Amino acid sequence: MSTAKAAIFDEINSMPDSLDESEIIDSLYHRFRLKQSRESIEEYGTLSTDEVRDYFREKRAKRQAAL
């Protein structure tokens, strides 16, 4: 069995039996997105609040200048 398949089965097996199909799919999606986000943070780091504010301030200024 592939590693990806095994990881999915492990995640499903750790979930309560009371979940329906939709809840299982939602949970899998959120768990793997969280895993990807954590890996991205480890690889690329994070931005400070001020860096995010500056980014969107510059983006807004460019958009307004284009109007």
C-alpha cells in the first residue's frame, strides 16, 4: 500500500465511528490542509502582523492607483 493511502487509512481509523461520510471527508480535508500549512511554515517561515499589514496596504494602494 502506498504511503499516502496508509496515511489516509490511519487518519480514518483514528476518527470516531459516529461520523458520517461528509464529516469524514471534511475532517480529512482539514487535517491534511493543516499538515500542509505546518510544513509550509517550517520550510518558509511566517510573516509578522506588521508585514501582513504592509503587504495589504501596498496592494490596496496599487489597486486604487489603477482606478
